[in-house]
Amino acid sequence: MKRLYVLGSGPGSELMITPQVEQAIAASSDLVAYGLYLELLGERTRDKTLHDLPLGEEIERARLALNLAAAGKPTALISSGDIGIFAMATLVFELLERRLSGAETESDDHDWRQVDIQVMPGISAMQAAAASMGAALGHDFCAVSLSDLLTPWETIETRIRAVAAADFVIAFYNPVSRKRRWQLARAKELLLQRRPADTPVILGRNLTRQDERVSVCTLAQLDVEQVDMLTLVLVGSSATRCFQNGDKQWVYTPRGYARKLTPPESVAP
Amino acid sequence: MKRLYVLGSGPGSELMITPQVEQAIAASSDLVAYGLYLELLGERTRDKTLHDLPLGEEIERARLALNLAAAGKPTALISSGDIGIFAMATLVFELLERRLSGAETESDDHDWRQVDIQVMPGISAMQAAAASMGAALGHDFCAVSLSDLLTPWETIETRIRAVAAADFVIAFYNPVSRKRRWQLARAKELLLQRRPADTPVILGRNLTRQDERVSVCTLAQLDVEQVDMLTLVLVGSSATRCFQNGDKQWVYTPRGYARKLTPPESVAP
């Protein structure tokens, strides 16, 4: 059985790697990933052949993983977070479908069609950000990538307008990059047309990693200069609430139970 | 330290429970959850005091968990999937904020304000459904609950119209219940106004559990009678593709790499 594992290793903490992903990494001889993700795996990469392709070489990374697996090496293609969410999994299938249609070719020794592919999800950044501050994803939400490298900006803007008007909680992935900075400012502008200036916004950087930095501001205060490639931006809906208990700040989006809340004497431990 | 763990135990498989959730369960004396979720935890519930409150008693479950923790018992409130996504976590904070504002009271012995709350995410049903069939969440997506018990149907319909028009992949949570069946049929009708009849739809029932059943149909074929409370309905965008490789069917939503695909000879293992 020729095997390709397509794995999400979670936001960073080893305590968020699922056992099935652990087992798949252990069963692989070759790991293909962006270097930072391999570093986060620590000792797990020992005795493995590592294929560290830089950012921007996503297609090459997916092809390499398919080729290695087709050549008989049990291979893991790894992204941090959930590899199924704005990450490498979709590219594997895009390439495989091209191969089946003849648009993509490989040598006879490396027949991708024989590879058994298993995709395993991981905890995505929006989930880690929401959990660390409470429960911002408690009601209807969406995830939008602000990268216009592969998607026309008009499409992205249409989506932001739609979910701003329909009052979704919004997780922005790829909010900025070294070359791309105005998109988040534009998104903020669009949101302010539809949502209160004091809407809570969570900024989660390097979530669950040693240098994690999570903060809350209002939509009006959102400062693009404080956001980098490693930051997840989570914008509340008009219902999202922020409160303080002692020195801890919480952010949550209610589902609306308050409407049916009855006197508290009904249950006691 | 009085401690309340608010835990997502994943879709069902023990191999998808994160180590941090495992540790939190192990550190708890009391587990509060809907009975089915406790069953899925197997041996982990041994030697714990179990508080199995039925569906519909969500507020009582959250209050009980806060009371137990405030009384000094390390307590875990558990939902399957991600407890932060359409589940119990948000209710804990809704109650805590009510307590701080005086709207919710409890006896002096049980001061919720002293409880250290830790929320830990889990793999949500949409992630497991997407992974089992490929990578349907590969580009912009949203999650919408079809339950109109707490949210007016007009709000839900506005949201469906918005994301249908803006071409998001859509994960429907709580698609039906014993009493609620027309909402999914109406959602299908709204989607068909905006999206091709052959848009792929994934139905994932009891994901990663022993009796898992995952299937793909088209939007036009979507049969509400085949959907129950335990089913996650994942509707593709207009870009979502479905293809067959041998006896395996894959569904993925491309990010658009094909546009920049170069000849395959650039990388070989």
C-alpha cells in the first residue's frame, strides 16, 4: 500500500496534536512541510527524511509528497493548523485530478493514482484563538482568506460585504504578508460600515506556541501595523460580547439562551 | 485553584481527542455532558462522578458545571466536536456575565467568579467531514446553524442568502431535529437559486464513530429524509469539485493554484 498522509498538526502546542496525526507521523519515512512546521514537531522529526520547501513553493511541495508516496515511501505532508483549511490538502487533490485528466504527468515509476491518501484534520487557528479568549465562535461564523494572490480582490470584497451585512463572526486568515498590507485595512473599512465601532476583535499571534500573544481590541482600534503573517484576526458579530472577570478578559458570541433563562434555583449540585 | 475545563472531545474517534483534553479529563473529578458524549469517552469516565443531563437542559448543564467547579471540584464540561462551535462554551460565559451583572445569583458557597475557566477546542464535525472526503474547506467557508429555537428564522435565512450569493462553502450544523424538518428543505431551495444543481454536498453522519456514514450527492439530489440530528451537511461552493480515483470519490475546493501551475518536471523526488 502506497500511502500519503495529509496532516494538520494544530496551531503549535504539542498538546493539540491529535493521536491519529501522531501515529501517521510515526508511520512515515518522509515528512514534507514548510520548515517552521517541522520545527514545531520537535523530536518527532528525528530519523525521518525531511523535505523543507520554502513558502511560495506550495505546488512543488504537494508534487513532491505525491511523488515520494508513489515511489513507495510512506509520506506525510504537513501543515500547521488544519491542513484542510486554507492549506495544502486541497492542492493535493487539485494535482491528482489534473493527473487523471492528463494535464499533469509524472514518470511511470510514480503513479499518483495508486497512492492511498488519508487526510487528517487539526485544530485550526480560529479555534485556538476563540478558545483562549472564551467562545467567539459560539454562533454563525465564517473564515475568509485575505490573500489575493490566487483569488481576485473583487471576489474577496464581495464576500466580506456579504458576511458583514449578514452579521457573521469572521475569521480572517492570511490577513497580511510582507508584500500585502492594504487588504486588512480595506476589510476593516468595509466592516465599520455595517458593524459597531466597539465590536470585539481578537488578535491571536503564534497561538499556543511559546511566544503566543493574544489580545482584544475594538474594530475601530484594529491597527494593521500590529498584525503580521502569523496573526489570526477574529472579528465578532454585532452580538459578540466582551467582559472582565478579575484580571481575565472574555469574549463570547451568545447563541441566545438568555432569552429563555429561568431563575437559577432550578439546579444545584 | 477552583477549575472548570470546557472541553471539545472531537467528533467521536478516540484518536481525535487532543492530549490537552485527555489531561483535563484525567484531572477532573466531575464530568458534565450529554450522555452520548460520555459514552464516547469510554474508559475515561471510570472513577469520575458523571452528570448526564438530557438534550434541552443546556442551561442547567452549564450552571451545574459552574456550581461544581465553584464548590471546589475540578470539573469538565464536555461537548463532542469543538465545544466552542455551536456548543456549550458560549453558555458558560453568558451565565458568568449574567452573574457579574447580578442577573444570575448563586449561593455564597458557589462563587462562579473565583473559578478558573479553561476552554480547549476539539475537531469539529465539518473538519472531520471535509477530511474524510478530501478538502471541501480548502477555500472561504462558513458555518450556519439551522436551529431556529434560539435564532429567528429570518436571521438564518438572511445569512443563507448572503453566503449563497457570495459563494461560500457552507457547513450546516443542526440541520434537522425530531420536530424541525422544513428548515433544511428551505435552505436547499435558497441555495439552488444561486448555485448549480450539481454542486457537491457531503453528508457526514456519526463521523469517525463506529457507525460512520459519509456520502456525497448533488445539491439537487439532497434528500432531507436522509438527514438526521447527527448529520453534518457540507455544501460546496461553485468552485468545489468532485472526482473519482479508482473506487474512491474525492471532494475539494481549490484555492486556485491551477492558474499558476507550471510543467511538472520542475520537481522530482
